[in-house]
Amino acid sequence: MEQETTKVILYAYPYLRALAEASGAAAENKARLSFRCRLDTLDEMERIAEELAVRCALLRLAEAADAFVAACNAEERFLLEYRYFRRGGKGTHACAVPCSERTYYRRQNALLKKAAAYFAAHGWRERDYFAAFSAYAPFARLLRTIRSGRESALVTHREKRRLRFRTPAPSAGDASRAEG
């Protein structure tokens, strides 16, 4: 379960600061237009305060995610960008990964566990995440999609064969069997 919330954070990472800015603008708009509200003043102020709290939580989460990405080595950053941020497939050439496909998926799983541990150690355990974002619609939709097994729907699809895996070189025994 903790890995699901970590995936939400990683998929949302490129947009966290923009989401925080949008939450701040929404709070400001609610405050400016509060004279039109049919709610009583206290309820309206609570809605504005909740929007500002989400903004602050998004900024804190963005700082934690920035620190995590900065703490990763070059290979881990490539894996993050390719899977979660979708920055790896913008070029015209396919990306070459210096490992087998099986190793690639193992490294992705290990990186997800590392991210979950990092976020938990830096104040973003699952209960902290839900305390801050349980009512935040964009994250709720992301989490529902991940839990339903439709994670591939979260990112734009790349052309086929955008990622090339290194294949093991045939050994001398394999070459003699192929000839005979």
C-alpha cells in the first residue's frame, strides 16, 4: 500500500509546483469572491484555509521529491524519468539501457522501495500523505487508477521500441552449437 502512494508522488512530481500554484490561486479567488458565497463566513473561511493547507503540503512534498531525485545517482534518475516523468522518450533515437529487461524491472522495483523508504523517513508516511491529501481530487484519481491496475493509463504512450535492452553476448559454446 505504501508503494501505491509513492507511485502517486512520483507520477505527480513534475506537476507538484504547478498544482501548488493553482491551489494558491484557487484560495485567492475564493477569498476575493467570498461576497458571492451562500455559505456562512466561517464555512467559507474553512474552505479557503483548507485550500491553502493543500498548497503548503504540495510545496513540502515537492521539496521532499526534489531532494529524493537529487539524492539518486544518474542511473536511478534515468529510471525515474523514463518511467514516472516520461522525459526519456522525447528524442528520435531509442534509449539504450545497459542491462537486460529483467534487470531493468528489478531495478525499477528496488528504486520504488527506496523512494518509499525515503519519503517515509522525511515525513511522508502513508498516514501523513492521507492526512494532507485524502480530499485532494487529483491525487485521489491517481491512487484509484493505480489501485485498479490501470497504471499505464496515467502516462502518454511512446512509440514501440523506445527502450532497447542489452542482450547477453553468445558464449563460445553457443556459437559452436549454432554451427553444428
